[in-house]
Amino acid sequence: MSSISGWILDAHLCSAQLEMLVWIVTEEGSVVSFREPWHPTLHVAGSSSDLNHLVEWLSQPELWIRYGLQRYAFERKRPELGSFDTEHMLALTLESCATLRALAEHIDARGEHVRYNLYSVDVRAEQQYLTSKRLTIGSPVCLENNHLSLLERDVRRRDWRCCRLEVVLEEIGQGETLCRQPTRVLVTPCDTSGTVTGPQVAFFLQQSSSLQQLEQWFRTYDPDLVLSLRGNTEGFPHLLRYVEAKHAALCLGRNQTPLRQIGQTRILSSYGQVLRSDPQFPLEGRIHIDLSSSFMFREGGLDGLYELARVSATRISDASRKSPGSVISAIQYRVAMEDGVLVPWKKTRPEDTKSAWDLLQSDRGGLYLDSRPGVYANVIELDFASLFPSIIATRNISPETLNCSCCQPAKHTTPLPLHPDEAKKRFQLQQQQWKSASLAFPQQCSNAFQVPELMTHTCGRRHGFLGRVVAPLIERRRQLKQKIVVKGDAADRQQNALKWLLVTCFGYTGYRNARFGRIEAHEAICAWARELLLQTIDCAQERGWEVLHAIVDSIWIRDREGRSLEEQHQSAMDLSNHVHKMTGIPLEYEATYRCIAFLPSRMHSGGSLTKYWAYCEKGMKIRGLELRQHSTCPWVAQLQTRALEMLADTDDLVDDIPSYRVQCQIQRLLLNEVQRLEHHQVRAKDLLIAQRISRRPSANSSQTVAMLAYQRSESLGYPLELASKVRFVVCTKDAINPLQRVVLARECEHLAGPLRRIDVDYYRRLAVRAIWSILAPFGWSEEQLLEPPVARLEQ
């Protein structure tokens, strides 16, 4: 056959899970598929006798057939990051991925969860396939003689063909007989951001030929990307049930495989949060993204997802469903596989034994200063760029580099370069210097770093695994930020997606289930972060700055030498450059705030650590306030926004700070809005509160408004899944029927007039708290906000 050049659109297992199916967009613009047999391999480590007994056990015909075993072999593989030594292992090759996990669980149980360590169990088959061929999504490839290979040149790429898809559901019946059925499917051509570019087409399911017409539309328009609204959560599950009830099939993919469901809805609990994982509905040959459940698409768009898929060697559709931490995990798997290290199924390394004093010293997190509540003018904010991942890269922190036996930290060390290639060269030079050195005793090394405050050091001879994971991400993001022309362009979306990976990679080092995590690495990163922030504070104070507040990687400074604004800016830039040279990590100028306010704590007399508002030429910056919280109702959020805009827009200033007259105007705004509330002039939909349901009510559950909303929704025939949000208005209490305490959002849609049962006291308290967050730094209390303003002389 003639050769075909193009780029990889997608790769996945076929429906029978026996072959890998690769979809290639050719340079001519057509889409072709390539099939290659794929049989997963499971690796088992253990003693020789245990492995031989396992082979005898699995050779029984009933087990051999049940798990689809094809062959076994004994191989030598690297099981650990910190050693180049290989270990004797049993490699089991299976016919299909369908039985891989079941076999792993059987072997683990057979070894009483102690005798065997298993590897290569839950790494995605697509990632293993792409990594083994040094390919990623988007790679230029050549298909020739039924062989797929990487092209050394780039290829012509046509624009994406995209469409939006929505399954419209209607409610039928009432009470216990209430159900939702699909009535029509809406498809609309769009661009990669979801913006409509063509006419919408509706397919009415009551028409007998609607499914065939929908299939024909997909064959004709032939989209590469399908963006659905609640497709995985509602649309496709209902549509699939409708199709099955008609004893029909719906083929929306490119290879005419019927629409099917993979997996089930799962409710997960992670660090106190209840999360929902929906099943997948693959459209083979096309990329499907559910807009309602893809955090990474909201943050980075298709360009961001493409970037994540490229760096992690995963599918775009998988990247859209993953959390940033899961993408970091996938990148670690890719780097480990490229190093020839097997990915363990379960983390087996325990935390190092520590004394109580060592634990007290090490387990302290980042550094926060106690803020001084108040309002300040002309304050400059400086932020470390990607502080925690940069510490990992420049201090060589990784599970296998901590407390090595070969190195002794030098008294004077220079941070490693952030650029991955420069860091690699530095370690190569170190390796050459150590070739003739004896490793019987620790050698002093300029690349070995003593962790501040801890009895821990990092290796100077071995380039750490985590550093090789995060350094390319830091460098790639730096390059993308330089390419940004306007906010929101392709480069901006790509760097924003990478930003979320860098934000989460630090926490993942201490995650209990992270395969390549280690709590000591997490503690070392925190120790360095505290030290670097303290050094920055000292440098700022030496250069005539007052440090108002500092949070982990950010510092707010105010001039105390009477310099002009231009001189202040230049001095701040000099400080940034000095800290960058000293620490090896960029300290970036964020903004000069015309006004910034640090809130007092509601719990004690000190300042709140993370709550503040500010405004500058670039706009407002708000952290910790009600309008940033998802549960806040629109009325309160709008009230708080208007109050902040009044402060930002005023010219009535005293010492560059909004005057008392402006503060009184905000108080009057509050009183007017409360009066509107009391006279039922606020729309019910503007009072809707949203809360996530984390658990089902029981006999011992507190009757919170969220629990009452859940119960009311159930009683009206609208069951709610855990981890879903319920939206409701809080009403006055009813001693006879507690469920009258709330009115659901769907009930508000059918109100003919104002809802007069609103709990005015409840919403008044919310409004007062919101305005208190604005005026408290000026010295106002909640009680003063509802009292007539007192005339006073401006100081």
C-alpha cells in the first residue's frame, strides 16, 4: 500500500479490547484508521519459589482460560526509581485488557496481599501504546506497509470540524411515576470553543426515521470533536435507554460501532469532598467532551486539552475527564516508562520513622504571616512563579534523591537551572567528575542540597525523577506565556492548562496513593518554601519596604522611604531580580494596588490569613469573599460586587483611601437592598443558593437547609445523585412540615408572582456579612451596618 502521512487524532482499544485503533488525519484532510493487535502484560515480583508456585497455579486450564492468558516469561525489569538494578519478575501476557484487573486482584489475594508486588496493572493501554512508540496525540506520523512510525517533519493540518450536541429531556408523569424521556436531539456546527458557526438541526425522536437521519448528519458533516451539554451525566444515558427500548442501534462514531456505555457512575470521596465520576459514551473516531463536567476544558479549551494530551501521552477525551492531579500522575507514568521503570499497582513504601521532635519540625506546611487588618494604598504584590514545582526542579527533590548515601551537601551550593536541558548537562558533568571517585564514603557535592531546618539532603549525583517531570512543564509554560498576544488566545489557554498541573504537582508528592510520591519530599518542599519566603522578606526590609503580608509564595510590600510611584516600581523590580538570582526561582511583579484591604478574622482579634480585596489598573482581585463562593446567591454576589465597584470608581479619597462618605454610601446601598428584600421586590431566582450534596440524610442527620432541599426534591419525584448540586430558596420555618423551609429552583420557574415565604432574616444576615467583608477593614462592625450612619470628621 502507498504511504499515508498525517497526525494522530485519537487512539483507543477497539470494542473487543483486542486491538489498538489509531485514528489519523491525513494531510489531504480525510480520516483513516489503523489497527494493531494489543495484548497487555502484567508484571509480578516476588521470591523465585513464590513466582514458580504462581506459574503452576495459573497454568490450570480453568484459570488460564478464565483470565485469557496467552503466555508467560521470566524477565528482568527495573521496579524502583532510585536504582538501576533489575529484578527477576514474572511477565504474564493476556489476550485482552478486559481481564487484566481481575487477574491482578486474584494474584494479590493468592499472595495474601504480601508475597507479590504487581506492576503495569492500571496504566491506560492507550498510554502504554503511545509511549512504547514515542508518540503522542498530534504527533506527525507515517503509515506504510501496515507500520506506524513517527515523522521527523511536521505535516499539513486542516482545521477541526466540531459540533455541539444536546439531548432534550422532558418530564412525563407526576410523583413516583415521574420520569424523564428524550424527545429530540439538537446538533449545531461550532468552532473548538463551542461558539455556534452554523444552523441548528433538530431530530425529533417521535419520528420513526429520526435515528437514521441523525446518523446520516454525522456521516455527512463528519465532526472530529463533539461537545455535549451534560452528555455523560444525562443526555447519552437517556438516549441509549431510548434506543435500546426501540431494539435499535445508534452509530455516531466513524467506524459505525453502536453507541455504548463504558463504566458506571461512581461517587468518590477525596479530602472531605464528594466527587462524581460519570460513565463514558465513546464515539469512536471522534473526540467527545462533556462541557458540564470538564474542568480542564473550561480552563484551557481544546488547545489546553491538546497540550495536556501531548505531555501525558493520553487521549484528549481522557484529559478532559481527568483532574489536574490525575494528569500529573499520567505524566509521571510516561516518564517512568520511558526510563524503563515499571509502574507499581499499589504504593508499598511507608513513611520514614520519625521522632516526635522531627515530626514537629518537618510537618509544618507553607509560611503565612499574620496579616494586619486594615486598608492600605499603593501596595505592590510580588509572586514566585510556580514556586513549589520550581523548588522540586532547582533543589532536585524526588523520592529517590532524599538522604542518599553517596553525597554530602557542600557549604555553598548553586540552585539547579530551571531549564531541563541545562540541568541535564550539569548532572552529566557531575557524573564525569565522579567516575573515578570512590563511593565507599559520602562525597561532598555542589549539586547536593541540605534541606533547611531538617536532617535531610538531596542527592547531587542523580537527576531526580520529579524534577524531570516538572521542569519541562515549567519551561513549556514560560515559552507559551511569551507567545501570548491577547488574553484568551491559543497560547494563553495552553499555558493556563499547564498552570493547573504545576499548582497540583506539589500536593501530589504527599498524596497517600501517589505511586511515585513520598511524604518526606512533600516536607522538604515546604521547608524550602518557608526558607525562600523568609529570605525574600529580609531582602525587602533591607531595601526600605514594609512587608504587610505574605502567603506561601506571595508578598505584599509598601514603601516606607517616601519614594515616588515610579521609584517604588523600579525598586520592586530590582528586588525581584535580586531574589531571582539568589534563589534561582523567578519572583514576578504582579501589580501595584491603588488600594488593598486585609480582612479581620471573624473568630479572633487578629487578621484573616487568606481573605482580602484589592483593585489596580488591571481590575479587581478578590480572595475569600462571598462572591467567590459557589454557594452564594446572585443577589448577595451582586450586592458585594456593586460595593466593590463603588470603592474602585470613587475619587473621594483621603490619603488615597476611600473616604468615610463613600463607606456610608455602601452602607446605604445595603439598607436599600435589605428594604427591597423586606418588601419582596427581590426575585426568587436571585435568592437561589447552591450546595453540593455530600451524603444522604439519616435519622441522626442535622436538618440543614441542604438536607431539607434534598428531601424535598426526593418527595417531589426529582431524585438527586450524591455529589450533585441542589439549588433552592430558604423560606420561613414551618413547624408542621419542615420541607416547607425550602423551595427548589425548578419550583421557582413556575411562580406567578413574588415568593412571600422568603426567610428575610436569613438573607439579611447574608447581605450584612457580605458588606461587612467590604467595610470591616475600615473598622465597621456588623451591628453598625444596620444603624443610622454617624457623622464624623475625616482625619
